[in-house]
Amino acid sequence: MEDKLTSEPRWIAGVEPPSDVRTLDMIAIYEMECRQQPECLVRLLRAYGQDGSILNELDTARQMSLSPLPVLFIGMGASYCSSLTGSSFLQSGGRSSFAVDAGEWLHYSKAAWDQAAVSFLLTTSGESAELVQLCKSPSLKRMALLCNNEKSTCWSLAGNRFPILAGPEYGNATKTYTNATAACIVIASHLLGRPWQKDAEQVVQAYSSSLNHAFDIRSRLADFCHGAANIELIGRGPGVGAAIMGALCIREMTGSRAAPHSGGGFRHGPLLDVSEGHVAIIFASGPAAPLGVGLANDCIARGGKVVLVSTEHREPSEKLLPVRLAPVPEPWESIASVVVPQALTMAMIERAGAKLKPRFEYGEMKE
């Protein structure tokens, strides 16, 4: 008991929150952290383009990746969503790469740990039990860490380290997802030998306007989705990570059921279950955008409603709510498109309250 009374608080991101922040409710914290995303993104992109220590880490990671073995991105929850973007982008560039769930990788894949050129471990807290075990294991070689807590256990254990630079986050993953995904894209670009700065500049210019637009229409989004028995989020390529992240946001903050799918996975099964109580949020971006539009039409034909997130203008209808966002280069749509479910979540918790409470300290980390 004495140890508990005298132990230091385990503040989120290793930083004690200001007293005025600790008085905020989750609705205020959630909006604040959503609105902070563009600023956090700019901070990360500037650091990854200019900071000498990070540039050295990028070069080291590229040297490790020269093996013909695949590149792995390993994470859980929001970190897994970011991992999907990194692996998808490498695959599109002709590099074998996979995203894997950290818990599954820890407990079922140890025999394959050495069959990777380099493993990027993603963890916001740096204290997740599974990631700590992976970092401690001498069997996991040629690894690098992406982490938002430079005072964490994982950070102290890792040799090659990349900061996420999102600052403390007291709600669900918003700015940490955005920054971790951007870091994965930059790292993947470096491994492929591709310049990324011009694309990043375009993203920075478009991202704030897309975020503001989505939050401006959040009441329309909530009205359109009101009464839905099911909300399902659907994407392809980098959009799969965005779909999972969007569903996590809705479920964690509102308690409403939301499920993510890949476009192909949804078509070959769940589409048959679409009815009048169904709302699909479909991300129709990138080279597979026409497939997303076709899926939207099929959902509507079965009586369902669709929020169609794309870069094209479309007329709304009783069953279709199009949300037009500023175009961004691939695979940055995995960041840009998430602002729509974030905005929907904002409207839902404004109306019914947030189910998740602010968290200022790390609790017990269980597997």
C-alpha cells in the first residue's frame, strides 16, 4: 500500500497535464484533440524532414530493409490501423510488406520473427504489455520503434526509435493515429527511395480544410445516420486502416456499434445483409474509387443509406449523403478520410454524451 501511495503518476505521454485541461469533460477534450491534428501533423513532417537524429534513424532503417525479406509493421488498435497504411504503400511500390497484430505476433508467430528484413513496432503509450514483451525479446532482431512516449518502457528498450510527436492525448486516438500514419508513410517512402515532401505539402494544405468541412457538417452527418441499426465503414488499400480507425472512434466514444471492412470483404458477404436499418460510410479514394462508388450504389439498391466520402461532386438524395474532401496523394487518404467519422462522432457525443472518460494516467496494461 505504501508503494502505491508514494509511486509517481504514470502521466499520458510522460507529461503532467495542465490543471485547466484536467477540468475539461470528454466532449471538450475530444474536439480539442481533433482540432490539434493539423498542427501536430505539421510538427511531425517538419521534424522528419529536418531533424538530424530522425534522418539518421531513417537511413539506418533503410539499411536494415535491404534484405529481400518482407518489412513488417506491428501494432494494435489505432497503431495497427497506421501499420496497414505503411504496409499497403510499400506493397504498391513493389516491396513485400505486411501489417500484423502485435498480440497475435507475440503469441503465435515467434518461429517467424527472424523472417523479416526489419520490424517496425508501433505503440502510442510505449507501455502496452504485448509491445513491451516484443521489445524485451532477444529473438526479435532488426526492429525499430514508433512511439509517442519517450519516457516509456518500450522507448528505453529500443535501439532504433522514431517519435510520433503528437503530444499527450486524453481521449481516443485522433492525433496519435494521424501522426503515426504519417510517420509510416514517410518511413515507407524512405525505404522505397521516393521523395515525400511535395506530397506532404499538398496534404498539409488540404487537411485543415477537410477537417473543418467535416466538422461544419457534423449535424447533417448525425441526422443522416440517426436510428441506424448498423454503421459500417468500408475502404480499400490505405482506406482499410481508415475504416478500422473510424469504427474504433465511433465505438469507443459513443458506445454505438460500428464495424470496419475492406471493400472486397464487404461485397463478398455483409452486402447481403444490407437493409433499411443500415448505414455504410464508404471511402471512395485512390485507384479503386470506382469500386467504392459501385458498392455505394448496390447498398442503396438494397435499401441502405450511404455516406460516400470522395473527392468528386455528387448530388445528395434521401439515401446518399456525399462528403467531398480535398484530394490528397496516395496513400495520404488514410489520414484525410478519417475526419468524417471523427466529425460524426463529435455530433453524436454532443447529443448523447461521451461513453469514454478522459484518461490522464496510464492504467494497468493487460494482454
